Amino acid sequence: MSENLIRALEMLGQGMLGIFVVLGLIALLVVLLGKMDGKK
């Protein structure tokens, strides 16, 4: 029972980490596009 709970928590942690990484990349992309548009 506890092993399944630990595995579930690990999967949840990896999922949240992946979401934060994706959000961070999107934020960087938006900032870079904003700077490029500003130069024009």
C-alpha cells in the first residue's frame, strides 16, 4: 500500500515539475518575442 502511495507521489511530483518547466519555457518565449517585436 505505501509503495503504491510513494509511486503515486513521485509521478505527481514529476508531472508538476514538467508543468512548471513548460510554463517557464512559454514565459521565456513570450519575453523573447516581446523584445524582438520591440526592436522592430
